[in-house]
Amino acid sequence: MPRPILATIHTDSLRHNLDRARRAAVESRVWAVVKANAYGHGIENVFESFRAADGFALLDLDEAQRVRALGWRGPVLLLEGVFEPRDLELCSRLDLWHTVHCDAQIDMLAAHKTQVPHRVFLKLNSGMNRLGFAPERYRAAWTRLNALPQVDEISLVTHFSDADGPRGIESSLAVFERATQDLPGERSLANSAATLRHASQTRADWVRPGILLYGSAPDFPEHDAAHWQLQPGMTLATRIIGTQALKPGDTVGYGSNFTADAPMRIGVAAVGYADGYPRHCDTGTPVLVDGVRTRTVGRVSMDMITVDLTPVPAAGFGSEVTLWGKASNGALLPIDEVAQAAGTVGYELMCAVARRVPVAVD
Ligand SMILES: *Cc1c(COP(=O)(O)O)cnc(C)c1O
């Protein structure tokens, strides 16, 4: 028998979350962001659920090819654009739309031989200071692109640094509006957080939700997935493979960093950091055993964790352990709560599920 760990992808939930994005931005077309192998869910596993999107946005050219290989003929956008000249050949061949965020990419386009001109998304740096043209250089970049025979339509795009937090989007939005004033072309502004939190101000031709599609709240802990009516796209679950009865003073795991202060039972679950469960989830991380909420105790090891069985006295060998997502009895454990216990975000956990974890689609 294989090790009992399993990641299950919930296609109905993914479909529901896409619909949620649509309802938050009814006047916009929706890019389903599927970078990083659909945030760890697997592009092939999410494809049917996201077929109702208007396009797929990602950044790895192999992933773009996989979307085309699945039969998708609609828009595909490369969020970081091309990395080297021959990438443009693939863009021509597969009809990929691509971001242009720097002069080197315009140089490559100018030297590219193509029968069919490309649709490009010209990126403005509105304050994040990662990719994009500075506001004072944006118009010159647009003019240069517009003069190229290799370029068809130019769309205007930016990415907010603070859509999920107290700084908000006001100043970035003002920068975008000033830099793009009077320029023709479709606009795309909003990631998940902006789509949910700033819908009225970021109304645009396209929205680019990623994390919300997978059921994680972009602004946790201010709001949780239930607040935004999102459902978990993935469940990571395993089983109890052993139990121990502790006496007061007994310790658990490497470093003995948990000590029982009363008699208690613990379960050993078949999951560890080699599966992508974060090693930072020390004592107190929430976990479900047979659908009942309890906590981890002691340190996460490579292949095992230990959990407090006090609230589930009937649990034992073979009991279901839900690390995040949905238990068989319907109980939910949001990935965001587990991420918080590990000092990180849901994004990192879902992207980090290890290759050795088998994946099922339901
Ligand atoms: C990843 C990404 C998104 C999606 O962001 P979420 O926070 O996951 O919604 C949108 N736009 C760009 C440019 C991205 O790189």
C-alpha cells in the first residue's frame, strides 16, 4: 500500500471561485492566472474548471504550450513577457500575447520576423518597482511599440503593490491614470485582492485573479475565505500511522520542544516537510483529525508530524488527518490558517506541495 498522503483537487470549488471572480468584476473579462503550475494544483487538473475564463495568464513558456496542448484556442498571456528572442517565435506560433515591461523586450520584438503582428501588454511600474516602465518613460515605450510592424494591439497593464493592505491602491491608480491618459487600448489592473477589495475603482477590460481562484483569501487575516465566499481548491490529507500515550513530562519529536503537562494521546501522521508541509508549523498549528479540529505538537519532521488527539479520543491508526482543505465530514480548515501558523501565506503552501505527493481530481 502506498503512503496514505493525498492532495485532492476540487474542480467544483475551482469553478465556483472563478464564478466568484466574475461576479466581483461583472464588466471585465477574466484571466485565470495559472502560473506556477496553477499555484501547485496542476494546469491539467484545473483546466476544465477554468475553461469558462476569457483567457489563461501565466509566465512559463512550457506552461503556455501545455495550455495550448489542452486545446485552448483563446487568449494566453505571458505575464513576464519573453526572456530571449526565440521565445517570440513560440509567441508567433502559438499566438501568445505577451507583456512588454522593458526596452530589451522591445529590441527583441523589433528584430523579430513574423507574418502576424503580436498583441502586447505594455506594463507600467506604478510603484511596486519590480517590472514595468517608469511613468515618465511609459509614453515613449508606447510610441516605439506602436511604430513596430511586429506589433498589433497594445494593451495597458500594471500590478498593484498594496491591493491587499492598508495602503490600498489609490496612489498606484493615480500613477496609472496619469501615465495612460489619452492612450488607446484595453486596460488590465486588478489581481485577486484588487478584484475583491477595490472592484469599483479598478473597473477595467480585464481582471487577473490568481489566488482567489484556488480558495485562499488574498487579504487574510483581515478577511478569510468564508468572508469572500471562496471554497478550497485543494485538500491535503493523510492518515494516522501510529499513536503514543504520553505521561506528564514526556516530550515529543526532535529537540524535545513539546512537553506534555498531563497524560495525553498523540497521533503520528504521515506528512512532513518533504511533502511540502511547512517545517515552521510548530506546536499549535491547526489540523483536523476525523474532521475534528486539533493541533500539532512538537516539530515537523521530514515524513511525519505529531498531533494532539485529546479532542478526538476515538481516533487511532488509520484516522483521517486533514492538513488543509476539506475533511470527509465536511469540516473545513482554510489553508490560510495553516500558512499563518507557519509565518507565510497560502500561496507558498499550495505551490510547495511536493512531487512525491499523489494528486487526485474530484
Ligand atoms: C500572479 C499575478 C497575478 C495574480 O495575483 P493573485 O494575487 O494571485 O491574484 C496578477 N497579475 C500578475 C502580473 C501576476 O504576476
